[in-house]
Amino acid sequence: MNLNEDKGYMKIVELEQIYNFVVHFLFKHIFRPKTLK
């Protein structure tokens, strides 16, 4: 078992989760004003 590979994989998963959260957050704030008008 390579612990370094496991840690690297976990970091990639965390980055993907953060990226998805930021993208959804930005899309909500970008498109919400347009839908409210």
C-alpha cells in the first residue's frame, strides 16, 4: 500500500468537491438576479 498515493487521491477528491461547490455557488449568484427580474 502506498500511503502517498492515497493522500494524493484524497486531495484530488477534496479539490473536486470544493470546485463543484464554488461553481454552483457562483452560478446561483450570477443567474439569480436575472430570474428575479
